Amino acid sequence: MSATLLRRTVRLLTAVTAFGVAANTRRLRGRAQHLARLDSEPAPSAPASTPGWVAITATGVRLDARTLDQAAAWAVREGLEAVDLVPADLPVERALDLLRQVDTEAFRADPLTQGRTAGHALVVRADLAARAELPTGPVSPAELIEVARQAKRFAPRGCDLAVAPYERAVGQRPGEQLAVQRTVFDRYGTVNLTAIGAELAILGLGALSTPALGLPALALHHAAPAAVLAGNPAGLAPGDLAVRTALRLPGEALRLLRLLRADAPQAGSIRAADALREGYAKELAEGTERFFEPRVEACRWCGSPDLSCRFATPDLIQHKPGTFGLDECASCGHVFQNPRLSIEGLDFYYRDFYDGFAGEEMEKVFAAEASEYDGRATMVAAHDPAPARWLDVGSGHAHFCLVARDYFPETSFEGIDLSAGIDDAARRGWVDRAYRGMFPDVAADLADQFDVVSMLHYLEHTREPRQELDAAATVLVPGGLLMVEVPDPECPSARTLGRYWMPWLQPQHQHFLSMSRLEEALVERGFTVLERYRAPSMRGPDTLAAAWLAAGQVVPRPWMPWLPRPTPARRAARMATLAAAVPAAVVAAAAGQVTSARASEEPGNAFRVLARYDG
């Protein structure tokens, strides 16, 4: 690269980074402006309400005698069950980290957002603390993060944060700071730290090579804390604001180095993986062949022997050992896993995916689909605004049921799943009743009881989709509604991206039904199709996800217990690969999105069908 081209590249990156810093500063300032504040004096009724409340503090924190009364009175008035206390003098970096994590306008109302904490104390209703099995004594700052998450799970619309005027922040020792950062950065820490490091490097290079642009960008970065925190109505006023503003660049660089030296990004995951490593090693020593049934020579949907291999792939998500093939039928177009996993294989490959080791990660994924949940709920509401009982099949932790309850407050939401997530959903109150097992096995006991059945990205996981549809017909009352949503194998991205099309999701997805085949099967069972929905073309996001899968195949996520324990070299290789892959993936995704915009009629990566059961 010539010197001129290098300077231009640095100039462009500096300008883009400066724009990003300015936009992020504006975003965080808006959040600081909307941060709530406890009343300076408790309401007269506060002491009466205090006995029903408990405080869970970080180690070393002693609540001011007035704070519990304030928090309880404010929570009662606001209709809350838990309040995270933000000390008025919370240090700058902790305050900025909090605002990065919490959308203060949406936090209370959004039932899917994760619980967050300033790391000081949480005041909760005593009955909530008992239901959620929250600890009673002081906990470490890192442990308080999990307390806040658990409180939000059990009171999804009843948590908020507020500045406590009489509270003073307790300093965190270096070890505690690292433990907090490990918890915050865990799982996606490599990506986060790569972004932080890239920003600091670009600002430094810009200041050195193009001072006219780089120095103002650097000044913008330094001024960000003051711009975010100064003059906020909640009275959040860090005592170290002036010092941290002046020394921000070296301070951030030192923090990044501490995190990297302490292996903070994945340390928690690596420790969790170590606890499972021996068990997985014993299982894998017996080989993976036993996880598969014999290969079939005829289509599992229509019986035709005219099959061809669509592709074979490893596990591109979790990187568990094994190779998985998808066959396509030339007669009916059905795509299915061949050979398919045995029951033992399903147990092995599902384990530590939706719950267990990776359960928290998948909860984040499901929580990010709020707009999809809204679309599903409104589709049903247009045809039945007040169903009495709704069964969600393959419910998992029941994120959809939690959102749908806003649309159907009088409906009894019930869920069925094989995983322990459905038991958690019942304990949290996200479903009114939970069933654990295979849907066809319990359908007879639930016959003619439900007004709505939903199968949302469930049918593709099943061994016999026709039996699942039979079960839906069994449990529905005449005139009841069945909503099915599945990946669309006719999506153009499924062809162009091959095995890197994310919805193939091998080895978990067993069958891929087209819309026409699904509708034929529904009509055969006495259903009338009422409404259809195809997701919009998403070549850009599909391409971005494919690039992530491809990069992960080169350098797998290193903290999996079925893989060798990660070395510093492997972690460094992963960070370097991701840093190199991100720009290329963004360019490819942008090009894909432009292409899909020109072909607006092409199907997206999923479709949804709503049908009425006529008996």
C-alpha cells in the first residue's frame, strides 16, 4: 500500500470513528438524561411498605438509613418490584458502562431486556426475592450482575434503575473490577475488545498522521464523558469526571491491556467449560457414529427414491464433532437430514445449546426477536382477539409467550418443550402451565382444549413433522387456530450461501418444508389456510451471518468443552481473524442487501402460515 493510500485510509477511518464517537456520545447523553432519581425524602407511607422489601448489596456497601425507605416508596408508587440503586457519585467508567448497557427509556417496559446493575445494591420485594431464590447477604459486584438478571427474569416489567442521592459508591478492587468485566464481556468479549482496541488505535494513528482531523477526533473522544454526564437531571455526578475526561485515552488503553492480560473476555466461559470437559471427552472417546440412524434411500416426505445430497457440513455453530448431510428430493423438493440423528444423538447435540452451558447466550438471541414476536401475535389477534387457552409448542424459555401476553392479557399461555427451559418459564411466570415431553406423546391428554396452537421455528426440529401436525389437530377445539413458522428452503440465500446459510442450523434442523408442502399437509388434516406471511428478503444479514460462520470454521470459538482447552495463540488467532473478517463481511452484506432491494419480491429466510382447524 502506497503512503498516499495509507494516509487516505487512516483519514477515512478517523472520520468514520469520530462520527461514531459523536453519535454514541449523543446516545449515552440521552440515556443519562432519562435516568430516574429517588425522591430526596421518603413519602410518609414509605416506612409501612419497607418491611416487605429487602436490599441485596455488593460487598462493602452500607446503605444509608434513608435509602431503603426511599426506594420502597418510589417502587410502590411506580408499580415496580425491584430497583437497582445507582450511587450519585458512581465513577465515570462504571457510569459509562452502565449507560452503554441500559436504555433508560425502554428498560422498565421491555420484558425481554436483560437485567442490569450499577454494582451497588438492589432493593426488591421480599416475595420476589423468595420466588427468584435471590441471595440474602452481600455478594460480590460480579455476582450482583446475576442477581439483577434474575430479578428482571422474575419481574420482566417491574424493574428499573434510579440514582440514590444518599448513596456513595464503594471502590472496587482490581480483582473485582476484572471479575465484573469478565461477566460483562463474556462470550462476545473478543468482538467487543477488538472494537475497543480498533477505536483507540485509529484515534491514535489519526492524531499522528493527519493532525487536522485526528486531533479534533481525539478531543471529541476525551470530551465524551463530560458531554454524557454533565448536568443530568438525576444528579449523577462522578467525582472523578474531570480527571477521567483529561486522561481518557491512556486510561482506556490501560483498561484494555488489563482485560487482555487477565483473559477477561472468555475467562468465565473457559472455567464453565472446564467443569464439563471430562464428561464430553469420555462421550467422544466412543465415537459419533452411534449418534446417527441408518441412512434412508427414499424421501421421508413423499417416498421417492430420487435423492441427491444438497451438501454435507460440520457443526458450524458449536463445533461439536460430526458431519451432517442434507438430502433433497427431486420429486417433491423436500430437504431433510440424512442420515438423521438418533434420540441419543439429539440429546448430545442439543445439550448445552438452549440451556446449560450456552443457555444464557441463547436467551440473548431469543430476547432480540421482539419485533418478530409482535408480528406473530398481531396475526392471531386479527382472527381471534381473545383466545381462552394458547399452547406454544417448542416454547423454550417462552419469550414469545411473555410478549404475546401484552396482546392477550386474559389468555392462559401454556408451553411444551423437551428442555428444562420450559420449567424455568413456569417458575418465572412467563407461562401459566408447562408440559415437559414430546408433543405427540402428550397430545391425547390435551385433546380439544386449546383455541390457539403455535409452532414457531419448531417443526424443522422434529423427527416426524406430520405427527406434530396431527397432534396440533388433536389438541385444538373446532375453529381453533394453528400458527406455524419455519425457515424457507426456497429462499435465494439458501442456494447461494450453501451450508453457510444460517437457518440450515445443522445438526438440529431435521426437515425443511416449503410453503406449498406445509399447506397441503394442513388441508389433509382438516385445516383451512387463513393467512400467509413471508419474511422480507434479507440477503445482507444472511451474508453477514454466513461470514461469521465461515470465520468460526477457521477459528472456532475457543471456550467449548468438547474442544481442546484454548491457548493464548488460539485466542489471538481468533481475534485477528475476526478483525480481518468484519470489514469484508460488512461490504459483502451491503452488496447483498442492494441486490435484494432490487428483487423485492423474492422470499426471505422464513415464512409463517395461519390456519383454522375445521375438524
